[in-house]
Amino acid sequence: MNDVTEDAAGPAAGLPRDRNATAARILKAASELLAENGFQNFGVNAVARRAGCDKQLIYRYFGGMDGLVDAIGVQLAGWVEERMPENGGSGFLLTYGDLVERLLLLFMEALRDDPLMKKIIVWEISENSPQVRRLSEARSKSLALWIDRVRGRMQPPKGVDPFALNALLIGAVQHIVLAGEAAKRFAGVELESAKDWDRIAQAVKRLVRGVYP
Amino acid sequence: MNDVTEDAAGPAAGLPRDRNATAARILKAASELLAENGFQNFGVNAVARRAGCDKQLIYRYFGGMDGLVDAIGVQLAGWVEERMPENGGSGFLLTYGDLVERLLLLFMEALRDDPLMKKIIVWEISENSPQVRRLSEARSKSLALWIDRVRGRMQPPKGVDPFALNALLIGAVQHIVLAGEAAKRFAGVELESAKDWDRIAQAVKRLVRGVYP
DNA sequence: TCCGTTTGTCACTGTATGGTGACATAAATC
DNA sequence: GATTTATGTCACCATACAGTGACAAACGGA
């Protein structure tokens, strides 16, 4: 375990002492732990064990778990930019409906491929501690900015409430992705194979086209 | 605390010994605890504390936490029947769209008013233990039966995938209710006052009418 | 009345957690 | 080279948890 060739090995294995490096190792360990196990059993001891260092360092370098979670949030600030193409995925976005459809499907795929983000969203709806609230604020701010940017001058149709509608649509996508992660099915619909998810994608399109024709 | 007039007081306070009564007290304590605090800190000690008895009785009468959770699931089996009117809320359900709209709005209200069910759904998407799986199966079975019953001979329109669409719609409602519970807002939309929820209800209608005209 | 069973309580083990103070050692500064 | 600081480790505290064996008291039947 504490071999010199071990990735996560700290100075105990003879490596040089480097605050930044170990702080980064702790942050990485925390992110991975959260992505794999969720927010349960997510604590100082587990993170320190995984990072291969003493938990004391978590208190010293991050001021405890709160600070560490904040650091994860900072890492996550660029989540949207990193995995959503700037132009909305491809050209030819003529209508508001085109835009929302493309965004939702992109978001669904990105979320499906990101265990950490899935776990964080579950955490968000599981409790309302200041910790997780700060975590979610960073993400939703960045998302809102990105949407504004990619929307350009496109305007939603009159006579509808695009904010409420989009909230429901995003909620639908998030919930079905999370449910699929946990149970491989939801409301009688299988959520496992690529085909299953294609079916969901088609339904999302239908839903969007129904309200933004 | 252990006064004779205390509701949850057990035989320590002089009450007669009664297995059924204390088992019921334990079950009640567990349900309340789950409804108030969620599945975190939900364990033998906490339940026994709240029920005012020794945790040993939980092992004896329920075989441990697993059995206790199963018992909660049994209690929950009739959830749908108990709070959803048999005829779909009122007459005049002419189309499949009428039906889905009414069902979704009823479901949303019922869910909003039921802390226990909210916590259980969060639990369902948080982990995939056999415990919580059995818990959710009971509920979804009863829901499916009820839907079949209330649907009667009404048929969904051709050319769409009602299962996938309904899964998304149910997911949307569940997610927005859960998010509202946790954070009082979601995707930039306030979720606090009756007016806020009315706005969401309108959007749900729009969404349904878009796919089931 | 006596005796076995049921119901409830207590005390204990082992394990995990969050958190802190004391210490050793490497690195940097003088 | 000597001293001060940064970095990392360790041992320990109080607390909480799940689970178990032993015991006390109430109950019920003979």
C-alpha cells in the first residue's frame, strides 16, 4: 500500500513534502469518494484514508470538511463550460424550441456521464445544509450564465411561462437520470441500455416540441 | 420525560405490558423520525429513543432495521388509495390528456403534503440497497394498479410513447417537489408560496397538453 | 401457589466517527 | 551550521452506532 510507486502515497513513502501537492491529493480523493459513494460515509476519516495522509491536514489546509466541500464547488464552477459546446452543439438553432431541445439533451448526456455531479444533485435534494447550498449555488450560477450566453437574442414564445416550463423540463431530466442511476428503471420504464435512453431522449423532444412548437 | 402522562411512555411508567402496542409505538416512531429527519441518522438507537423503549425490542419484534423498514412499506402500500380519489378527482375526464393532467396535479399535491413520502423518494434515488428497493416496489406497484383502475378503457393517443412521456412527467413533478422541499427554489423559480406552486401547476398542464392535446 | 413464558431493561463489546494537542522531521531562513 | 517554520504523523478524547447476552419484572396457565 505505502509503496513508493503508489499514486496516492505521501511523504511517508519518501516523496518530497509539498503542501500544494498534498492539498490537491486531498481534494482529488474527496471528489472521487463523493463520486463513488455519494455523500454518505463522506467524512474526514474516509477522505484522509483515501488521500493517504492524516486527517489533520484536512483541517489545516481546508479548515475542515466545510472548506473542502467549498473547494469541490470551486472545481465544479466550470462544469457547464467544460462539457457543453459553446454554440449549443451545432448550428441551425432557428427557434427557441430548437435551443431548449438541444440543451436538454446535451445536459442529459453530460449528467449521465458524470457520477460526481449526479451525487451532488442527490445531495442537494437530500438536505439543506449551508454546505450543500453553497455547492449548488456555484453550479446553478454557472449554468444560468451559460444559458444566457448561448441563447443570444433568441426569445421564448409569448403567452407561456418559460421559466416554470424549463424548471420542470430540467427537473424531469435530472430525476430520470438519478432514478436510472439508482434503480435502472423508473415508473415502469427501463433505464439501462443505450436504446432505453434513446427512447427517453425522444420523449424529451416530444415534450419540448409540445410546449415550444 | 418518563412521566406517566407522557404519550410515548412505555411500561417503565407503569403502563401494562403489551407487545402489539409497543410494536405499534416503535413503528410510529420510525415513521415520524423518517418523515422529519430523512434517512440520515435513521437507526436503531434513534428509533428506540423516540419510541421510549429499548432497542432490543426492535430486534425482537421486527428482526432489526430491515424488518422495521419493511413494516413501514406495508403501511405505505395503501398510500395511493388513501389520498387519491377513485374517480380521478371529478367527472368529465373525456380524453387521455384530461386524465394525465388531473392525475399529475393530484399526485403533486398529495406528495407536497406528505413529508414521509418525500423522504422515501429521496431515499430511493440516494441508494440502491435491498431495503429501500423493497420499500419502493410496494409503492410503485400500488400506484400502477391504481392508474390502471382509474384509466378504465381510455387509450393514449397513437404515435407517441406514453410510458416514457409519463415517466418524464412524473419525474418532473417529483423532482420539483423534492427540490422545493430542500431549497425553496429550483432552476431560478421560487417554490414557496401557494402562488409559486400554482404557477408550476399551470406549467404542468401546459406540458401535458403539449403532448396529449 | 408455583413455574414457564413473555415483555422490557440494562450493561457491555467492538467499531466508527469528528476533533485536538503533542510530537517528529523535512525544508527554508538566518 | 544553527534556528525557525512548514509539513506530516501519531495518540488520544468524547461521542455515537449496531448488535448481543444476561437479567428483572410482569403475565398466564397449571
